[in-house]
Amino acid sequence: MESEARRNVLRLFTYGMYAVSAHHAGASNAFLANWLAQCSFDPPMLVLAVERDARTLALIRGGGFFAVHVLASGQREFAGMLGRSSRTVPDKLKNVRWHPSAHTQCPILEDTLGYVECRVVGEMPAGDSVIVVGEVINAALLSNGEPAPLTMKETGFKHSG
Amino acid sequence: MESEARRNVLRLFTYGMYAVSAHHAGASNAFLANWLAQCSFDPPMLVLAVERDARTLALIRGGGFFAVHVLASGQREFAGMLGRSSRTVPDKLKNVRWHPSAHTQCPILEDTLGYVECRVVGEMPAGDSVIVVGEVINAALLSNGEPAPLTMKETGFKHSG
């Protein structure tokens, strides 16, 4: 297989940009995600790929919940900060407006378009990542539909290929 | 949970539009998919949610492979045809330019921006759907980068919520 062809095709895939957060045993964290999608209508479920060594993966597993926030057009810098390694930015929530969810204790990031909270219902390994499946148990819209959601295309980031 | 809030947030998720095809025991088919994402860099893998009763799911399972094609901006009508039920449109490939892949026998849809072919490496149930994980084993770009990929937003379709 030509790896350049593979990379070029995979980079044609369309993605939104999301902040995924979780909480466990006193620790809260969030990271930038684009490899996620809904995967069931009834019940409503999401599938999310998380790098094996992501700090938040331990919180998702330990707490059993995660929250997915839709970022807004114009939040490229915010997205970039969330996308840095926890080793480089130990406290990514430091300068972010957030509060713990009453349902799941996951950090709710207030400057986003809205969020869904999920209860983990399964996981499976997938190469260098882990696929986590969650059932949506709570949701809130934090905007009136403006601005539009942030897309990978707008950021110019390349997390695929 | 307010189901309206949930639907409104899930409809803010950003999706591309893809044609997924498979072949088994003399039968070939394709369907319109948007619930998919890359899920590993090394090895390159994709995760795809397929409705339990989709005819192509049996072909994916039986053949052990699937191909994901990136649709192009302007292909709303083509996408709509691929999105209809196999019960309504028994032969969706009838008026489509395609040939069987030499690697996997999956139908290669020629009027798309490019495709990746995957070998199924796992699956798990997820509500009304099945999550299929595939490793990318072949890929080809069929365009020079124009037009842009088709997005769910361009089509106005609502397969989420």
C-alpha cells in the first residue's frame, strides 16, 4: 500500500472538534478529540477513539463517564491548548471556565456550544488507541446555534492520515 | 434528560459523507455512511457504525472487508440514492460506475474522491447498530483534491440526534 495515498485519502475525512472531559478520584481533565461519532439512535450512543497513553483515558475508565463538548468556530486557539499533551500542559482546565457535572462529575466546559454526557458501556482495543463506547445520559445546549461548530478544516490541524 | 437538548447537541456534530461497500459470495452492495472515523494511526484503522439490519453488514461480516469512499461536494443526489434502504432500491450499484477491487473484491466506486479498503479486525454491539473496526490495507486517491469532500451540512441530511 502506498502510505502517501492512504494519508491523502484519510485527510479528506471530515471532522468536528470536541473537548472530551472526565473525572475520577479527585482528578479532572480534558483533551481535544476529533475521532468520534454517534453510533446508535436508540439508545443514543457515541463511539470515541482515545490514544492509549492519554491521561484522560484513565479518568474515563476509572469514573465510568465522559462528556463531549462541541467547540465553536473561532476557538482554534482553545482547541490547540486542549490538544497539547498533559505532560506539557499539566492543568489544561486552569484558565477554562468549568464546573463539575451534577450527574457525572465530569468537567462541564462552559464556553462551548453544548455537551452530551455519556456512561461508558464498552471498550475495545484498536491499534495505538482504545475505542470507548458511551450511552448518552445527559445533554445541554449552551448556545442559540451561533457560531457554527468548529471543524478540523477551519483549524488546519491534521489529526488523521 | 431532555431529548430535545440531546438531539440539538448531537446535530451540532460535524460529519463527512461516505459510501461504504462490501462483497460476499457473489453479492455486492454499498450504503451511505456518516458515523465513522479513523481510530488508530499505527496501524491505520477506522471505526464504523452500521445499523444492525443493513444488508451490507452481512457482506462486511461474510467477506471480512469493506471499502470507504469519500463523496465529493455536489454529490448530494448520489448520496441520497446510496442512503435509501436496500428494500426500496434493491440494486444501488446499478447506475454507478464501479469495479471489484483486486485486493478485497469490494466494489470500488469510481466517481468519488478516493477510498480506503479495510480488513475487519473486530466488532462490538452498540444499541441499534454494530461497531465495526477495520485496518486499512489499501488506498487510492481518485481526484486531485477538487472538489472538496461532501459534508452532512451541505446535504442538509440529519442522520444524528
